[in-house]
Amino acid sequence: MFRQFDVQETDLRYQHILWRADPSQPMQDFCLTTVTYGTAAAPFLAIRTMLQLAHEGESKSPEAAQIIRQQTYVDDAFAGADSIEKALVIKQQLIELLKSAQLELGKWSANSDVILDKNDDSTKRAIAMHGDESVSTLGVRWQPRSDGFHFAASLSPAKENYTKRGVLSETARLFDPLGWLAPVIVVAKILLQDLWLHGVDWDTPLPRELSARWLAFRNALPLINTIKVPRWISLMGDTRWHLHGFADASQRAYGAVLYAVIPDTSAIILTAKSKVAPTKVESLPRLELCGALLLARLTRHLLDGLTHQPYSVTLWSDSQVTLAWLQGHPSKWPTFVANRVSQIRTLVPQAQWMHVASADNPADIASRGTSPLQLAEANLWWKGPHWLPYKKNWPKSSLQAQPNVESLRAHATATTASRAQDNESFITVLSKYSDYEKLLRIIAWIYRWRANSKVKRETRATGLATVSELNAARIAIFHVMQEDKFKTELDCVQRNRRLPTKSSLLRLVPFMDTSGLLRVGGRLQNSILEYNERHPVILPGNSPLTRCYLEHVHRITLHGGIQLMRSHLARSVWITNGLRVLQGVYHRCVTCTRYQARPGQQRMAPLPEDCVTPTRIFEVSGVDFAGPFALQLSKGPGSKRMKGYVCIFVCMLTKAVYIEVVTGLTVDDFLAAYSRFTGRRGVCRIIYSDNATTFKAASKELTRLLQEALQMKGGIVDAMAAQGTEWKFIPPRAPHHGGVWESAVRSFKFHLKRVVGNSHLTYEEMSTLAVKIEACLNSRPMCALSSSATDEPEPTRGHLLAGTPLLSAPEPTTVEPKLVNVHRRWQLITNMRNSFWNRWRKEVLNQYHQLTKWQNIEPNLKVNDIVLLADDLCPPAIWPLARISKVHPGKDGLVRVVTVSTARGDYVRSIAKVIKLPVEKTNEEEDDQQPCDTVMIQN
């Protein structure tokens, strides 16, 4: 088709091919003069040319022009007619119109031999369909002889293990544009949703239960070959027909299906659609409403594409709640319901909604799913309920459906009553406001409305709230607070009775002012202070409105401290238990917490088993880099300098160190240093380190080398491979988790700075000095020095490495070489080693009993706690908010590491890098103990 369309000469320069059959031949330049398949514009150019052809030939061939515009897909045209005579006219018009553009129809397929007359020159190359031969029509197989559609399952060869990627790939092959297989395909959709809910990765084998479900579904798929759908739905051009649709929902999916109904004759399926229910749990009535919306959209899509419109549209649902929603005005319902009811009414305003029993609802099959074999035998699905063509047999709809009380939107009606609401309920309403200024203005507007309702329109107050109105509102709020907490005291003062001896106001000598508020009597009546300072209003410290008021004071004092707030409050109010209440408000302020709160802490964890169990020295090691240090390339003045680093290995058991000088922080530099280390000290069973990029990459490289070694043959290689190194990383940005090697780095720098000063060493000099510092560090005693001259020397790391401190002078031997017995010598060395470990257990290990810091057990951080993610490189003002998505408790059950979720992703952090914010969970979250999307942050 594309090659039949020429390209304009001005555009030919953009279509060239350079070609030569052999490199020794000269290059040939070919210009492509027609539309070239594979270019981005080719489909548009071809289809646009066909549309232009239809426009120009519409006067001579109107039927053919209409088919090209609306019933042609690329180079395939699909058409039909009510009679053979009309079909022949369409055929002839198509041939003539396309021939005028030098386009020849190369293949024909029809359900009538008259159309495929082989004596006709135009159809000599036509495909003659006989028996079960079929042709593909937009992904669906059509058998011209039987004039019906059928399906063929295109499955890849069976596999032993299936993954989510494989399940999605095979499910996508089920091409069903009209939704006839919706009850079968919805089973695969639900399975895919379950794969996502289980967190299965794309290339991870399916869990056993999900794999069994998939195999059962896949093994039954070939049975869709038995399903056949007639193409003709018994409609002629003048046939009066009706459109009927059904909707239904289950907890896992909802579906819709449409039927063409000829009265008193037949009903046949037209199209269907299904969707899985959202992962957010919705009530069944809401899912039924979603199914009704799906049916409305499917109906509108079908009506927009039909040229022969139905006489009427009737839609059915088995949910009386949904039908009641559709009968009522959208403004009566909650937002979720109102939006969908409005859409349904807009999409199908002419539709009549009716109730159907669940047993007669064919959409129930699409919402629950079924097997191919059961679908092929389900007449309810293919033809609808048996009574559908016969209106006299329709179910009698005595719909008395009313929505449940919870679905109704509340409407407030203002009435005048002589008695106000009880004070406890009023407190509950006012406590919902966390902004004191907003609450104050709301009360002021209520008072204005009450005042305006008693006067004529001309004299009513307008504009912003005045100072007097705000003062009246403030007094009203104070009244509510006192009546809620000081009922007994108010009654005693009003009746001039003595206060109870246990009253918290007894020392304040309270009295009632002209506005009915309790004020402090005290002993300052004769002072020169203002009236509000001499007699401040008494407010209860345990009232939620008091906390709201104090938060307002905290903000207007620009987040001042406790003393500043006390000074400000002393001018007008007296709060019972004021200091404690102010401290609570101050510590709940998110802004102040951001700048002043200390990071999370937890009791120091027990030492890992690897650090307290005697093993070979350096079998369990920690590693870190120090530097950079300036190194000279050579001796003498004018020599260039380079950066050098020190790689320090520390034995996690004995704290012995091994130091290597390296010239970079690349993976290769570290692996070379690690090779030298293991060559002298042996292969490590476990290595601890921080999360430096070098160590992360080195861990992957060592793992790869280990796997390659395990696949090789040979005794030495196999023996080394068996000693695989496990790499463990501390939490990111938590250097205190690696205190062993951080201490070794500090000790190394201590000696280096005092020896080198401002000098610059060469690589050889630096390596020599590093070895000397290593000897010094390994010669330090492992326990406190004894003051007794008779005690044995204190053990050092050097005793493990060389049998003596590395800085001690060599002692001359007193035993003749010929008198040394090898066996006794071996026993002596073994006894020395055992003696060392006994002393280490008694004198060194006991030193680790005490907790040097973090002695107290703090409350564990929990999932869904709101925290600040501390960053040493940024000021606290821009530290991001985060939610704890996972906790990682230690063996003692205490949480020291958490996974937090921010707007930029998930991170693993030590609790020392997170600051818990003072938030209050909603009642629902406290009851369910589940992750909640709503929190209230107290500023």
C-alpha cells in the first residue's frame, strides 16, 4: 500500500539509501520516491491519502467513500450489507474508487459465493474460504462459511517456573476487543492484582499458591477454541430493536454487558467489559455503583458508534442501593456517590434503570470470573436472561430501595431554641479547631448573627469583626472552659460558699467579675498593676481549649520559650498547673522540635556474638578509609604531589589493626589492599564496614569472584571458595555503629599528626610510617596496667600476632637448638595461646559489661510515626518530613534502625538520624493500629 503513494519532489532528498554489496565496491546512492514503510510519518501519509481519495470520490462512489472513512483499518476494509445486491454495489464502488488511485484490492473474503465469483476479474485472486478456514479480523478469527467469530489461545511453550513478567506477557495475548471473554480474562486480571499485592518482583518465581492458580488458568485457556459467536445479530435496516445492559460487582471485580434485543424474537450479546476492584477497600454498594458507571460508559461508547440506533435503552442492576442513588438528586449523597451518579446521568440520560435478581444478572459472571468451558455453556452470558426478549415476562419491579443512613449527606437546619446544647458537647465541637484565632472569629460571627437577627436590615452590623465582638467571643470561650472544669467552684462563688478543701483554686481566693468569669483574688489588690494583672482570669490547665489558646500564645511570641510565654500570659490569665501545661505545649511544637529536639536514642545494644567469641585474629574484621593525605611522587624540592589514603582493618574481637596505604578510593585500589591484607592475616569470614560506595562495589565484586571460584575445579580454589567472606554494612550515615574502626582511625591520626607535622612523605615513607604506627597500636595493653611487679605482663595484640609486644626488644634464647623437641614446642605454643585467651576472657572481656552511654531504654519508634530526617549538610529548616515504613528491631527487641519513606524515596537510617515529631493519631488509627494517611501536627 505504501509503495503506491509518491512523495513530493521537494521531500525526496530526505529519503536516500547508501548501499554497496562489498566494501571494495563504490557506494551507491538510491532515492526512495514513494512512502517508505518504517518511517515515522508513513502511516499518517498513507491514511491521509486514503481519506483524501474518499473525499474526492464521494460523489461517484458514496458507499465506498463511507467505508474508507469509517470502516477501513490501514489497508483492510470491513463492510457489510442487508442484501447481496447492495453488497455487489459496494464491492464495485470500492474497486473503481481504489483503482482510480492505482490501488488494487488483492484479497477478498465473504460469506457468500456470489461475492467471491471467480469469473469476475476483480476477484480472481480472492481467498475462497471453505470448511473451518478462517481469516483474522482485528485480532478475532472470523469463519466466513459459518459467519461466526471464534477464538484461538496463543500460548508460549510451558515453563517450569513462571514470573510476573511471564504472566503479564501471556495475559496480554488474549486480545478481546469486544469483551466477549471478559469473564475469563478477569480471572487473570485478579491474579495480576494479587501478584502486585504480594510484592512479587518481575523476574521472581511465583509463590506456590499463586503459581497453582496461574497454571490452572493457563491449562484451561485452550478451551476458548470451543467458543463461537455469530456475527449477524438478526438486525435489518428497518428492524426495531432495543438495547439492554447489565451491571454487577463483587469484592474483587465489577463488570458490564450489553445485548441487542429484538422483541419477542431473540437477544444476543454485543459487547462487555470488566475491571478489577481497587486495592483500597470499598463497600459493596460503592463497587456496584462503579459497575453501573462502567455500564453507562460502555453504553455511551456503543451508541456513539452505531448508525442504526435502538428504540430504547434499558439498564439493569441487582443492587437496590445503587438504584436508589440513581433515583435521588446527586446533591443528597456523599462526594464519591454524587460524582458517579452525575456522570451516569450525563452519559445515558435516556436510559431506564430497573432491578434484576442476582441469579438472572449475566454481569455477575463477569464480576466473579469463570472458566472457558463454563463460559462456552453459559447461555445467560451469550443471550441474557431467558425472559429478556419478552417484556410481559420481565420481573415486576416493586423497588422500595432507600440508601442506608450512612450514605446520606447531613443537612443542617437552623432553628431557634430556648435551651442551648449541653456544655460537654459544645466543648467537643470547639475542640475540633486547632487555630485559636479562627475559633475566635467564628464565635464573633455567631454573636453578630444573633445580634443582627434581632434588628432591622438597615441597622445590621457588616464588615470585619470589631474589637468589641472579638473580646465578647474571647469571654465566651473562657466561660465555656471554666464551666467545663470549674463547675463546683463557680457554684460556690455564686452562692458565697466556702470552696472544697481539695479545690485547686483554694489558694487563689477566686471571685466572679461582672462578666461572670472567675478571677484570681490573691494579695495584690493594692498594687499599682493593671486590673488584668492584679486579677487574671483563671483557666483550667487540662482543657483542650486551653492548649489551643497556649499554642496561639506560643506563635504570637514567635515560638518563644517557656519563660517568655509565662511572662506574656501573666498579664491577663492564670493557668492551673501552668508550668507543666506550658512545657507540654512547647515540646509538642513541630517548629521548635525541628530546631531543638535531640535525635532518637536507645539503650546500647549487646555486643555481637562475633565480637565476644574467641576466633582466629582478623577472622571477623571491620574496615574503613582515612585521608586524604598529601604524598610526594619523589624526594627533593619541586616534586609533584598526589593524594594518598589509608585503609585500616580492625579485628572486631581483639581490636588489633592492620594498615595499608593506597593511592585512591576505587574498587581496584581496595581489592588490592584487601589481597595484601588476607595474604598476611588470612581470609576474613565476616567484614563490617559503612556504606561507602567503594565498599558496596567491593562487596559485589568479592561475591562475583566467590561464585566464579565455586564453579572452578581444583583443590586450592575449592578450599578458598569454601572460605567465602560475608560482608555486613552498618546503617547509612551512622558512624557510631562502627565505633571500632572509627576509634582506630582516630588513633592512627593521633600518631601521624605528631610525627609528620607539616611534612610531605613519599609513598614508601608513608607505607613505612603506617607499619610503625600499626606496631604501636598493636602493642597497647588490652587491659589496665597492674601496679604489682609480680603480676604477669598485660596482654597486647602483639602477643596474638608475634607472641610478644611488637615494640619490645628481642630476647636471646637460652635453649640449645638441638635440645628443642618439636612436639613439646607445639604444646608450649598451644598452652600459651590458651593462656592468652583465658586471660582475655577474665581481664579484657569483663571490661565490656558496663554501658558507657545510652543506658536507658527509650520507647521504640513505630511504623507510621512522623519524623524529621536529619541531614548534617543542611540546616534544620529544610530537613524533610518522613514516615517510618518499617522498623528493624535487634535481638533484644529494641529498635535502633528504621526504614523511612520521604517524597524522594525510601531510606534506611539509624534512629540517631531521625527526630520524632509530636503528632497525635486519629481515633481510627489508635483503634486499628494500622498505617493511616491522616495525622494532626500540633504547631
